[in-house]
Amino acid sequence: MWNFLVVFGAGGSLAKSSLVRRLLKPASILLAIGVIIAGVIYAGIVFHALSERSSAPHVHTHSTH
């Protein structure tokens, strides 16, 4: 799978280089971890905003006095 990604992204001659393989695999793993962390943070912000929006307001808009 790593060979396919390297060939797809950088061309066949770079795919044969062991240096490229050694650098690309950790870089793609770090990228995947970063995407997952960003997704979790984004989902947390969205769920927090939704929960605040659905809760009852603390200040009443109308007063009977």
C-alpha cells in the first residue's frame, strides 16, 4: 500500500528509494493522526455549540413587572 501511495504521489523512481519510504510512512501516519485529532476537536466544538443552543436561556426575554 505504501508503494502505491508513493508511486501515486511522487512517481515510480522515487518509490524505489528507501529514504523516501522511510520518510513517507511516518509522515503519512502523523498526517492521519493530525486529521483524527482535528476531527475530534471539531466535533467537540460542534456538539458543545448544539448543547448550548438547545438549553433553556438563563435570562427571560419578557418581564411581567
